[in-house]
Amino acid sequence: MTNITKSQDYKALIQDIKSKVQSAQIKAAISVNKELLKLYWEIAQIIIEKESNSSWGDSLIKQISSDLKDEFPSMKGFSTTNLKYMRRWYLFYEKSQQLVDQITSIPWGHNIAIFIKAENTNEATFYVQKTIENNWSRSVLVHQIENNLYSREAKAINNFEAKLPSPQSDLAKQTLKDPYCFDFLTLREKYDERDLENELINHVSKFLLELGAGFSFIGKQYRLEINGDEFFTDLLFYHVRLHSYVVVELKTVKFKPEFAGKLNFYVSAMDDLLKTELDNPTIGILICKSKNNTVVEYALKDVNKPIGVSEYTITKNLPDKFKSSLPSIEEIEAELND
């Protein structure tokens, strides 16, 4: 009798079944999460309505928490703290109830992080949609909020609208940030472009997270040979959503107009030497220490390739000799309590 487990047909069959089971598990988890958050929304609505026509105050939430935990001992989420979170969540989105379907599509922990940290519903909606699009974990979401992605995305000066067809130009704009936050780097006080490049590659996972979804790293100092002459781009990526190569040039000084000309040359060479019929036009990103926006706009005016120009920031680590003089978190909290 043939051993069925060694059959290629059986292996394909069982893999297909496993995929369907996993898909069903994911759908079930999403469905359960959505129903749970809809329950939270309804509980919050009931609490707020009762608070508006009673004088029970905080005792209402405490009593509801106690009774629900007694009635449903195996069900988590009915603590006083969580009921207060539900209440704050409802009040935050109360005037934008059309968003309920979206906010109930992401986990409760993600929701708490967003409505606690977001300034308004526009910012909150941005992070909700990004979480759904990119399947962010809570730690990644918190990282993006704390690094203020909302105010940085699609803000870089660029000529994409003039050099790329729609909708590619719109999507390309969304890939840019200004400034890029390189707080994960540990550079000495005086560093050059090669130091910056090497540090970014040493922390490539964090660098890719900062660049955003869709970027795949190809290499550094990518060699271009043009009729016997050699040239090297700083960093080369491929963007899987844009279907484009992306040349990134790093400058540890303020933007100069000639930087745009050099990057334009690299992008043009990439289009001729590397791009295939399946790829969209190559894009250039110039990341400088600082820039004069008006100078950048003039420099990009007559550049014939799609280029975006951004700044980068690095928060300096505090020297060890000063760290001991700062109060600890515990000392600050104690002072505030006093």
C-alpha cells in the first residue's frame, strides 16, 4: 500500500486545507473582535446616557464593573479601568460615528493607543486606516504615533505630480516623509555620509520601518557602469506597491541645488540600465541634514526625473555623565503626588 503522506498530490491537498483553516481562523478572530468592540461601544453608550440623567457619578461605573464581573466571571474586560476606557473611546468618536465600522476592525489595545494619543479624529482615523492597511502590531502602531507619522507623511517637497502619471504620483507622494526620524542611530558628534549610510544599514529593519510599507532593500553603493565609467548610488530599494526602483541619496549637510542634478543622473541611469518593461519609472529620494524649501522647489523645477527631497532628524543621546543628575520616573511621580 502506498504511503499517502509521501505523495506530492497529498502534500498539496493538505496544504490547501491548512490554508483554508488558517484563513477561517483569522476571519473568526476578526469577527469576534468586531462583535466585542461593538459590545464595548453599546456599553459605553448606555453608561453615558445614564450618567446624563442621574447623580450617581463614578459609583455607577464601579457598580457596573462589580456586577458584570460577578455575572460573567470568565469574561475579561469589565474592570473599572476598562469601562472608563470604553467611555472615553465613545466620547472621542461620538461626533464621527460613521467611523465605528473601521475602529471596530482593529484590536481594542490598538484603539486605546490611538484615542489616548491622537489629538483629534482626523489623526485617529489616519492611524486606524494605516493599521488596517499594514496590519501593524500594537508596538509598531505606538512607535509610529510617538514618532508623529501623521504630520510627516507625504510632506516632502517633490515633483511627482509633474513627472509621474496619476495615480502613481499620488501613491509615490505617500511614500515620502519629512523629516525622516533616525532616532535609532548612535552616531558620534562628527560623522560623514558613509557613517550615516553604514549605521542605517546596520539598523536596516528599523530603517525600513521608518521608510514605510513596501520598501525592499537591494543594496548600498550600487554600482553603475556607463561606457567604462563607474558610479555608485548610496542606497537602492525596490518598492513593491509602486513597482519602481527607488534610489536614496544621503547628505549630511544642507541641501544644495547640485544634489538634485546628481540624483537626476542616477535615476536616469537606473531607468536605462535596470528598469524593465514590467517596472514603473525609477524614483529618487534625497535625504539631507536640512534644506531651504524655496531653493528645493527651484532646483526641482527643471529636473526631468521624479525626485523628492526630505530632511532627517537624530535625537542626540544624553552623555552618561549627565544621566545620573536627572530624576528617575519614580522620583517624578512621587513629586507629582506630593
